[in-house]
Amino acid sequence: MTGQNFRVGVIGPGGLGGASVREIGRLEGIELAALLAFSPDKNGRDAGELVGAAPLGVTATTSLDEFMQTDATTVIYTGRDYGDFAADDTIIRLLEAGTSGRPTGGRCKEGWGNAVGHRYHTRLLQRTARHADDRAQQ
């Protein structure tokens, strides 16, 4: 990626996500591509201003569809999980789209490459197999 900024999306602009957005705005070679918020009052606000930093020119959205239409190649997931694995569908959808990433909050804190990540990859493989079976039966 020589000559290009590394484009990152952040999910969950709370404490940890806010720190991530501030650091992304500060560092050279890294650019915020998208910000997904969960609170309606954060929708449409500038990501930098939302986390107490200078404006970054990226508008927060509460729509996963809009978030996924950006050119972020890596996503930092900082949303809370509360132990109910509600983040699974979002993370699996990101994996299905080919996005690399690192969940950091709740039960996801250990990342996609370990046992927690194995759970996502297993579910992704199961979905892929079901999809292939469905297409074969058509």
C-alpha cells in the first residue's frame, strides 16, 4: 500500500472506540474510512467531533449497510457484547465481505485468530456450506 493511507473503520465510538478514532486521526498513513455508532444521537455527526477531537470529515452512521459500503479494509470492533454474542452477526458479515479486523470489547477482546475467532470462522464456514447447498439444489 505504498503511497496510500491504510483505511480503517471503527465500530462503537465509546471509550475504546473513541480512543481508536482519536489515534487514527493523529497518526500518519492511517485514515478513518467509516464509523458505526449504536446510539441514534451519534448518527450524522462528524467522527472527530463525536470523540472530542478535530473534525475528520467522516460522518458516523448507525447503519451497518452504510458502514460496509465504505472502502475500509480493516475494522476495529469495540462495541460491547454483554456476553450474549449479539456481535456475531455483524462480525460474520464483515468476514463474509472479506474485511480483516480485530474485535476488542467484551468476549471478543481476544481477537479473530484465537478460540473466539474460531467460533466466527466456524459459523462463517457453516453459512458458506449452507449457501453452496442451497445453490446446488436450485
